[in-house]
Amino acid sequence: MASTENVPVVLVHGWGGNFRDTWQKPGIDALLEDVGRMPVGLDLLGHGSQDKPHEPEAYSKLPEWLLHNLPEAPVIDAVGFSLGALTILRALIQSPERFGKVVLAGIGDGVFSVAASDNHDRIIAALEGRAPEEDTFARMFSHYGNSPGNDVVALTAIMKRPPAEPIKEEWLHNITNEILIVIGDKDFAGPADRLAAAFPNARLTTLRNTDHFATTEAFPFIDAILEFLAA
């Protein structure tokens, strides 16, 4: 088995998050160091320490942006949540040789869908102050978008970015990287059975009684990625 001692583990947060809140606060970066891995935090474009353009077109090539901003290493392992996981997945499709092990959390079979979901439109309405009071789901995203340090206009632009071509299952059939897919059983992005089955070397972990927003702080999630990346 090849040594993972010098292989960076890039941690990529979801929409409205950042490296500090998603990975440092739960102690995931420190736990990776404890098992001999080298975590690297990466804020996505429009988030955290990165530039925050207000034009949706600026976010049309997030996978290419990610590949350009990966650490200078022959191969990297990667852990992504939600938007971070989707961005890693599309980067993996483009350049599987850049990656070793990959963890995709908080995304599911919806990556194969053509149409934008109703949830997508509801979130944009909430970010623009148009969501009804009773739409607690959409207003939760508005709360995240308006959290201190966030640029809600940039985050709205990300939601409005030009739609990418839906992922096709056959694109994943020849990707031989080891993949761990993690989804909560109460996550609106689930299920993820088709996504896991499309890879030749993937395993699926379902977190019990866990919704989307609780994923990265769930102990079973942390245990799963530590075991996967330490092996």
C-alpha cells in the first residue's frame, strides 16, 4: 500500500461556509493531523478569504478554479461537503489523475438531474428577501448567507451561476479512485445510492438521524473520514 504521509488532504466546505467554520471548529483538521495526515484548507471562490465577485458568470467554472488552486503535489486526497463536494466531483471527472482518495459528503443522486430543483429557486428567493415567512428551509439558507463575514450578494451570484451540464453516470464508470460518499438519512440532497453505484470503487455511508447542515459535525461522519483516509 502506498504511503499517504506526504499526500495533502484538501478540505473544501459547502455554500456559505469556509475552512474555519466547517473543518476547524469541529476539530477535523486537527484529528487528521493526529492520524498522520496533512490537512489543507481551501476557501472556495466567493467565500472566506477568497475574492467575492458579484457576477454569476464568475462562478461558471468552479471545478477548473479548484484544480488551479490545489496544492502543488503529484496527487492529493480531497474531502468536500455540499457545493465543495460537487466541485470536487466535477474536478475529479476532468482530472482523476490529480486525486487519490476522495470523500463526497452532502450530495446525492440529484447530480444526475437536468432541471434545477424547487429548493434552488426557493433559496434564491430567500436570499433576495422574497421568501414567505413560513418557508423555514429557504430562510435557513438566508440565515447562512447573511452570517458575519459572508457576502450575500456573492453567495446569491453563486446560486445564479450558469447551469452546468448534468453529470452522466457513465462519466464515473472509469474513475478508479477510492471514493467515500457520506449522506445523512434526513439530508434533502439524498439518497446517494445511484451516485455510489456509478463508481467502480466507492462505498456509501448513511448517517442516521442527520440532516444536511449537521453532517460535518456528526461524529459518525468524522469517524468515517478518518478511517477512510488513515487506511
